[in-house]
Amino acid sequence: MGISEGLALVFLSTFPRIFLTRPAQVIEANAGLAWFAVIVSPFAILLPILLLLYVFRRVEGDLYAVTRELIGKWGAWAVSLVLIMMFLSDAAILLRLFAENTLLTALPFMPLETAIAWYVFNAVILCYFGIECIARTSYFLLPLGTAGLFLVLVGLIPFYDLNLLGPWQGRGFGQALITGVTWSSINYGVILLFVLGPAFQNLRTIKWAALFGLGGSSLLKALSTFAFTIVFGAKIALEKNLPFYEMARTIYINRYIQRIDALFIVVWVIAGVISIAINFYMAGYLIARMLNLSTYRPFIVSLSLLVVGASLLPGEIITVILLDVKLFSTLHIAGLYGIPLLLFGATIVKGRRKKPWTNG
């Protein structure tokens, strides 16, 4: 795969939470500087990206092969298990949140279990066809989704009020920096480029896919957060559980076209399905690598049932939201920064030389 496929995978694995409650939480924590906290996050991610690029210049293979060569079989299993838990926990939370929000906005009389089943069914089908299919589907849909987001931002121009950014320093630049770094693990999906490794053309492809995908995703999330702040204000952020949906619902074109939010429900459903499918695939791929199997497909249904069960465990949606924040501030941030630091340290100790496949 090339830069376009890698970019699309990174974008679709890091962007979908803009359709959920995370923007409202960032605004509640940082007030008028919420957009700045969102901008800080990708810069914090540069550290693990640079560390992994250094390692992959010296050791050839995907993340499992690199880890096994540097710290042995059991070390590779431990790292893989951490990543599998990260991907599956993210899939379970996304599945529950997107299903709940679909019921809230479009299908209030549908049972929750039915909504979850439809999301899983489509994600499993997409996952079955492989990562190339997921990547090219994402790349095809990316311009359409991006254009729709800009349409919302433009349509909200009559409602913009810069005074709602006040106080201009929010809750302080220090608080915004802390939030940006602490919640940077929301962009952990960039690590999938290294998990797949040689599935991409060369290391330069991985590098630019990571930078463009993460940069584009973060820029659009920052713009959306900024727009939400100057339309509604920080004080009522928690009253809007779905900021992007609320922004789309606010747009008024004329008396014949008053509600365009229904169109964007389709957009975020597609984004949610693709993001869940990416998580399924990455977990299945790592399990196949651990067991030295030629295909991941036998694990798809089992993993999907496991994720469905986990997504239904919390009784209330507020519990899911709190669990989402808890996981990303513990497991995901530990895996995102700990694994690259571990591999970097092992590479320094062993003094590996540059491998030829990464020269491109």
C-alpha cells in the first residue's frame, strides 16, 4: 500500500470521536482553549512516531517481527497482547457509543442490541475482505466526508460569535497542554502503520502517511472544536452530548432545506463502521502473527462476539463515556509511549544497523 492508503487508515482510526462526546469533554476541561488542546495532541504523538521510525530503520519487518528480534518471543507476545487489548477495547467502546448515538439521533425505537448487531455485521464483512479493501474504501470516502465537514463549518458562519471564546486564555495554557498530552492517546491508531510494517512500500511511505493522516485529522478536529465553541460557548458544552450533530442541526439554509443533519448521520455511521473494522483487523492480524498462522479470518467472528459482549457490559451510556476517558488515560497512553520507548532502548543496546528495505 502507498501513502494514500496509509493516510486514510490513520485518518479513519483517529477522527471518528469528533462525532461523539469527546469534543464536549475537551471544551469543558479547557473552555476557550479547547481547540489549542486538540492541536497539542498530535505534537505529543511525534515522540513515539520518531522512536519507531528510528527502530524500523535498523530492524526489518512488522512490529511483531521487530519486537521478537529485539526482545525475544515472550517480549513480542507481551507487546502484542497489550496492542490487542488496546484495539479491542477501543472497538468495544466505539461500538457502544456509535450504537447509542444512532438510537438517540435517528432510530429511537430500535433496540440497542439490533443497532450493535448492524454495526458489527458491516464491520465484520469489511474486515473479511482485508486491510487493502478497508484502506481503499477509506481513501475513496475521505474526500466526501471532509467536504461535508467543511460544508457544516461554512453553513455555521452566521452563528459564529468570537466573544464566546472568552476568557481568551480558557483555563490556562498549562491546563491545555496537560489535556493535550494526556488525551494524545486518542490518536493511538497511528501505530497501526508500524504494526503492518512491510505491507507498505517503504519507511518513507509510513512516515508521510503518519504525518499527513494525523495532521489532517487533528486539524479538522481542532477546527470543529473551535467552531462548536464560538457557536454554543463553553458553558453549555456538557449539555450537547453530540457536538457535531448539534452543529449540523443548527444550520438553516432556507425554508425548504432546514435540516441537513440526517445526511451527516450516514457519514458518521460509515466512519464508525470503518473504525471498528480497522480495530477488528489489527487485533486479528496480531493474533495470527503470534500463533504463526497464515490468515486472521478464523478469528473475526470470535473477536466480534467478544467485543459485542464487552460493549454491552456497562449499564448506562455515562459509564461508557467515563470508561472511554479512563482507558485512554491509562492503557492506551501506556501502550502508545511505553512500547516505542521499550523498542528504542532495545535497539540502542543491541546497536542494530540500517536495513535495506527502509531506504526508499
